Amino acid sequence: MTELLYQTDSYTKEFDANIISVLLAERAVILDRTAFYPGGGGQPCDFGTLTVAGVTYPVAKVKKQGDDVLHFLGGDLSLPSVGSPSRGTLDWARRYELMRTHTALHVLCGTVFRDYGALVTGGDMEPLKGRMDFEFETMRGELVREIEAAVNREAAQSREVRVKILPREEAFQIPDLIRTKINLLPEGIMQVRTVEIVGLDLQADGGTHVHNTNEVGIIRVVDYKSKGAINKRLYIEIE
Ligand SMILES: [Zn+2]
């Protein structure tokens, strides 16, 4: 089982951990704790390096498997052994761009729901770019400009972003969480992580976010597309 450091502190860039398992065929190691985000909820996984006994391996991919996080080591150096102390270092430039992008998408989601009552049906991101699908019947250029102005006003409000881990029962009492389909969470999950942009948006979410919307930057809504009668897709870029 891997302790997920990124869940409680998304700003951890370097960390020490022990290797608890080595998967030779996959060239992957499982650590007892990690700050590497394994991907999920539209946010891609982190990259970086893992240094063990003076040898630095590229971390080429990270994936969650049950309660473990697998770190796939690139290159062809022989793999480290179980029990070795290691130091993980994130590609922080990429991760921080993803944090800004992820928070920007929540600002978008919260603003569009507040102003138009439109629910999100999906989303995806890469560093400084993202898209989000809404249940929205009509979308046109003027509306896109209006949404863009509103999201930038919200981001500029310096709204705090708060992360909490709540018991399932408590989370299910929060009416705002229902609209982000918290009711679809598998029954076995006893704790729910919530990400709140204070005064704007509250979601059950596993991703990494900035502490304050003033870190996001300028949000551009660069395109929009119809994905069926009631689904509209907005594309954003962050400057
Ligand atoms: Zn999210």
C-alpha cells in the first residue's frame, strides 16, 4: 500500500520513500509513499526521476493499481532492489502547469453551473490546455466571450482552494457534491476527498490543485464544439 502524499500536499516536489516491491517484467517499483500523481479524473500522471543508491532512473509513467502506485522506470539500467531507500523528484514545471490547469477547469465548471445551471459531463487536460463538456443546449461566440470574462473575474478574486478528506457519510450530506455525481462512487470507498474553491465550486476530486485561484493565470476559452444536441465542449488554454 502506497501512502499518497499528493492528496494532502500537492506542493511536495521531492520526497524520500522505500521500495516495497519491484515488478521486473514491467520495470516498475512500488514505493511505501509517493508524491507522484498516478493520473485520474482527467489529470495525466506526473513524470520525474527516482534516485536509488546514487543511480537516477527516469520515471516514465505512474499508475495506480489497487492501493499501490506503480512507478515505471525508463532506460535499461538494472532495477533497484526491494527495501532500498529512494528519493523521488517530480518534473515540477509540468506538474505545476497541470495544477494550474486543473484548478482553472474547476473555476470554469463552478462559474458555468452558477451562471447557466449547466452540469459537466466530462473533461480532460494536458499542461496549460483542457476541455470540458457541459449539458448546454445553445453555445455561440458571444456566450463563450461572456464565460471567458466571468472565469477570469472569478480567478482574479484570489479564492482559496481547500482540500479535505471526509468520511463517506459526511460527504454524502453535502448537497453541492451530488451534482458532480458523488453518488456514483463505488460502495467500498469510505473516504471522499473534496476540493473546494471557496465561494464558487465544490467537487469530489482526487487531483492536485493550486492553493489559490490567483496562481492560475489568464484563462482563454479558445474554441467550442457541439457534441450532440445537449452537449457542448469548451476548450481552454492558460497563459
Ligand atoms: Zn477535477
